[in-house]
Amino acid sequence: MNLTIEDALLLLNNSRGMSKRDDWINHSICVGNAAGIIAKALNLNENYAKTLGYIHDIGKRFGCTNSHVISGYEYIKELGYSNDYASVCLTHSYLNNDINCVAGGIPNSNSENYDFKKTYIESHKYTIYEKIINLCDLMCTNVVNTVDTRLIDLIIRKGVHENTKYHIEQTYKLKKYFDGLLGYNLYKLFPEIRDYL
């Protein structure tokens, strides 16, 4: 079953007040809107990109923990939506099909669902839309930021870990990939950060 933009926004709005903080909802809306802008510039499906961005953190309705990727994946599947939508809940935090390429430190291999996440992420072929969500998640708080600003935000909140340098390098590599696809610096798409060119 396909998920519409309207239904994705409804899922977000119905999640308000379910977790300690709702800032993830505004972040998700920002990610979706930014993803739509990039997708449109690449002549991709803008609405599909927005929808994926809106739901990427939906697992946080059950609590803002590291397990939100699994909670979101399972929730979207339980609602009957296709794996195309559920998958982004899992893949959005991990770059390059690598469970260790994530903000906040290398995941604990003894944690619940670790083996499933690792296998899924390593074997799943990321779509261009999932890569857009990866990037937008690394540009958005509740507003669009440069990658620099967002990475600093993540380091302040999550700390510096043994994989932080690797994650930062791969974040810049991902941005450069999309700059290459566009043929220009993608910051040009966002008036609020154009001055950082």
C-alpha cells in the first residue's frame, strides 16, 4: 500500500505528545520539505521524497531512543504500507550500507535487533530517495542548515566517538555526490543557507 503526503503528515500530527519531546516532528517535516526540493531539482518524484522524509523518524513516537529505527520500520509495516516506506525508517541513520557510519558512536552489537539491522543495512540497495533522506537528515534540525552546522549540532548532543571522523567524512562525500548530480552546490536550492556558498 502506498503512503500519501497527507497521510504521512497525519501520522506525524497524531504522534504529538506521545514522546517526551515533539521536536523530532518539526525535524521530520523539515527533512521532508528539503528532500522534496532536492528531488524536484533532480527531476525525481518530489511527493515521494517528501513522504519519506516526513516518516523517517516516525519510530520516535514510541520514544526518542536508538531503537526508533526498528520501531518506525515495524510501525509502518504494521499499518500495511509497502517496504519502500518502512525501509527509510531503518536506512536514514546509516550511510554507505554501514551500521557503523552513524552519529553517536558505533552501535552496541549486543543490543536488541542489532543482527537484523546490520544484515538489512548491509544487504539493502539504497535508493536515490533513501540517499536524499540520509543527506537531509544531516542538514535539518527544525530548519535547513549547512552540513557543517548540523554536524556540530550532532557532536554537541551526541559527543565524539571512535567513528565520528568516519561519519563526518562520509557525510561530506554524500553532499558532494548530490552536488555532482545537480551540477552545482545544492545549497543554492535553499535561500536560508545560500550565503554559505
